Amino acid sequence: MRRRMYFLLPDVDSARRTADDLLLARIEHRHMHFLASRGTHLHELNEAGPLEKSDLVHGAELGLVIGGGIGLVVGALVILTEPGGLHVRPFAVLAGLVVCAVFGAWVASMIGASVPNSRLRGFADEIAGGSVLAMLDIPPSRVDEVRALVHRRHPEATDRGIEPAIPAFP
């Protein structure tokens, strides 16, 4: 798992210099995502993609939990009530739970893909004003090192905190 760090930078040039310093510190390009107002050209910076801009991941996680919960409740009710004299094996209930969880994750991720990322709402005014948001996915062991590097080399950067944890995919 990685930790997501947020830094607000005043402009694209500052973001580019910060990215260069992070590359020299061996932070991979694919673990740096930059978000600016619509129409801002970020040049070679790794622009935030759909996973960062939307609530797709959050929706999938929520759908997985809710779908799995519904599948578990329905399966338990089927076993306890035996509707129509039907004897259901526990394996069938487990299969139903998995199917409901996957279906819930799929449906909720489709909904989440169309909704702006709720974690980025707090940055909207600054981004609209011309700032660039840097989202860095850092191993937990390097968080303090990266924070110190950014503060030392880029005093214009505003530290906007760390997300507790991000998903393990890409």
C-alpha cells in the first residue's frame, strides 16, 4: 500500500520543478499525478486520470461491501426459511454472496466514474485560481523524506496532508 500526499503548487513551472526533484529522488513518474484547471497545459507532467479525478474507486469499494452484505443477508434468509421446501447448500449461499459483491462493485463503480472525486472538493477553489495540485503516491517508509524534500526545495508548495491509504492497484 502507498500513501497519497497532496501538495498545492502556485503554477505549472513550480509543478514541473517539483516533479523533476521527485524524479531525482527516485519517485516514479507514474506515482505523481497533477491536476490543474481545465485548459491548463501541463506539458510532460503526468495529468491526473479517471482514477484520481472521479469517485470510481470509492464507489467500487462501497458497492463491494454493500453488495456482499446484501448477498449475505439474502443467503442467510434462504437457508433459514427454505422457501418452497428448497434445501440450499451453504456453498450456493457463498457463491451468491460473491456474485452480489461483484455486481455491487461494478454498478457502484460505474456510478462513481461519473461523479467528481469527493476528496478533491477542498482543492477546487485553489485549482480554479491557477494552482496545480500534486498527488504523490509514496511508500509509507518514504513519506517523511518526501515531505522534507518538497519543503526544503520548494517553499512555495503548500502541504495539504496525507490520505490514510490508497488501493493497491496501479
